[in-house]
Amino acid sequence: MLLPSPFAIAVILTIITFVVALFATLPFNKSYFDYSIDLLGFWEAGLWDSGPGGLYFAFQMMFLLVLGHVLALSKPFTYLINGLTHYCTNTANSAFVVTLSTIIVSLFNWGLGLIFGAILARKIGEKFSASEKPINYPLIGAAAYVGLMVWHGGISGSAPLKASESGNLKSMVEGNANVNLSNIPDSIGFGDTIFSGMNISVMICLLFIIPAIFYWIGKKVQASKIDIELKPHKMWEEDKPTGAEKIDASLIFSIGFGSVLIIYAFLKAFYIPDQPSLDVINPNYINLILLGLALILHGNFRRFLHACEDAIKDTTGILIQFPLYFGIMGIMKSSGLVAITSEYFAQISTESSFPVFTFLSAGLINIFVPSGGGQWAVQGPILIETCQNLGISMEKSIMALSYGDQLTNMLQPFWALPLLGITRLKAKQIMPYTLILFLIGGCIFFINLLIF
């Protein structure tokens, strides 16, 4: 491995932030020892932050991942995946199908896209393994990981979602003397971020260019028989319910409750007077829809809960690491380190260059903070203050942060762990191809940031 574990990186970043804050923001009337105690207090306050940017947000992101994974394990998605494998007859068209379908699904939900792509790649591997036909399996695995390079520009993107929540932007810079809260918008809707002209252009480029290039690569690379033992994944078997257990196995209860949630979500979006429908989209709204769909598609509570058991183990990284990033944010915000960083960016940036600086810095930070939510917690306050001080578009800068965060996922294998476990590939096998995705995506994001 080129990097230590993501948890170790989070601890190292905590120590670095503590040391920098200690020497850069020491008040003239305090000793290093006394101020160290203060900084530890700032860290602890951030660690257990129960506000909209703290543990509440961590739970929202865990729910997004779990419900996306649960949807991918439902029978309709299994049928869809099996249907797609019929079109996968060689490396080239397999790479095209996996890339295109994974991008589309990931724009809806990042957890669903990650697991959907992984299962699709695994099914293709099983098909070619059983028939003993040659295929470049690592290329297919890399194609299945492309969703992590597009997700933050989709409707489950952490930064745009949090910016759309009422009061989130103000809460992130509250207490910062350099920020005039009256000039900070209450929220920024999806119409100005996810559905902006720039982001739509980016997504169209991704949908057309990446599958075409991976199809071309599939024509050029060498194929071989799969040397990994891939046995078809077996779904759990259900026992015949008795007594009160019949409620858990009931089609009516699961589909009925799920349908109520979906209908309510529809009414909330389209029947609230004087409120544009896009303004209701936030993490809670997305999770409400995912929960309803999962209950409907699984057909009963038992299958739904079994899928949850399979999915929940992939939330370990969020559960353990997010509080550490909130602790880092607590130190940066309360010590004044955020204000110092914002002033530096304000001095070196212009209206046209700041989104580019945001994009590049977000890509670098994501290598060490492999979470869009964690990155928004750390970088969001700097972005908000600098945009206010320079009088530039906060909407474009939020998307620039999103692009940088998702781009370097192709270099950071943290989110690939579920995919590698499902496909039984190793990180070093897919990295040469994810590097190609990194270069293609970087060009697409950078050009669009310059044009718009």
C-alpha cells in the first residue's frame, strides 16, 4: 500500500492540525500548555458535534450508503444486472456496459452506484469464468469504480446536499468574526448546483466520453482467463414464517409502507405552495425516497433487513472517521485557523481563479480525507468565507470542491474496498485503469470550470 489506513491518516491530520493551530494561533496572553488544553476542548466539541454538520450529518451519510447498497441487493436490481450481462460478450463491450450503467446509477446515489457496479462486474466475471472465455477482468473492475468519480455531481453529492439544507451554510461559519452572516444565503438549491448549466455539461461529457474511451481500451488490452475463483453469490434462504413473523414476511406491509413514503415525498416536492420542487432535495429527502424504494423492491421486511445486515458493514469508515474530521474542524474553526486560511486564499485568488484553486485543493485534500462529507466539514467554511470576501459565486465553488473531491477517488482506494471485496480483485490490478479515469475526468472538470 502507498498510504496507511484512512483511520491512521485521520489521526495524523488531527495531530498536524493541532500543532499548526498551537503555533499559528497562540493568544499572546496564554502559555502553550494552557492553549493546548483549549485546543483539546475545541477538538472534543467538534468530535461530538450534534449540529447539522456533525454526528447528525455522519448518520445521514451512513444511511445513504446503507440504503444504496440495500437497493442494489434487491431482486429487481439483480434482474437488471443479470440482463445487462447478456450484452457483455467480450472485454470491450463489457467495459462499455459497466461504465455507462455505473455512471447513470451513481448520479442517483453513490452507495447504490458503488455496489451496483461491483456486483455487475462480479456477475460478468462469473459468466466468463464459467465459460472459460478470456476477458480483462481488472479493466471491468476499474469500470465499476467510475461511479466514485461522478457521484458528487449527482443528487447524493454531500456538498450540494448540505448547501441545500436551510441554515447549513450559516452554521458552518457561525462565530467567525470575519463573516457577515446576513450576507450568507440560507441555502443554495439544486437548481444552482447539481442542475446548473456547468454541471449538466460535465455530466454529458462523462456519459459520452468515458464509456467510449473504455470501449476503445477494451479493444486494445490483452484478455486472459480469470485466475480468481468466482462462485455465484447465493441469496439468503427464507424460512416459512409462523405466527407474528408473518408480518415480517408480508408483501402488503412492506410495499404499503414503502408506497406511503414515496407518495409523501412526491407530495412534499410538488404540492407545497410557493416552494420550488428542487428546494426540498436534501439528505433527509433522498434517504426518505431510498427507504421507500428499498421496502417496495425487497417486498417484505425480512429481505429488507437481511440486505441491511449485508450493507451496514461498509459504513465502518464513516462511523469511525467522520468524528475525527469534525474534531479537526472544531480546532480549525474555534482557533481561528479557518479565518487565516480564508484570508490567504482571498489574497491569492481572483473571481476566475478561486474555483480552480478550490478544485485543485479539494483533489489534494481528498487523498487524505477520503470522504465528501468529511471534506465539506473541513473545506466548506473556508470556501464560504472566501466567496463572501471576494464576492464570487458560491455555487460554482461548491461544484469545484465536488469535482476535486470525486476526481482523486481514482487514486485513493478507500472507497474501492467494498468493490474489491465483491470482485476479489486487488487495488494494484485496477489502479492502472483508474489512473486513466483520473486523467480523463480531470480534463473534463478543468475545461468546464474554465468555460463556465
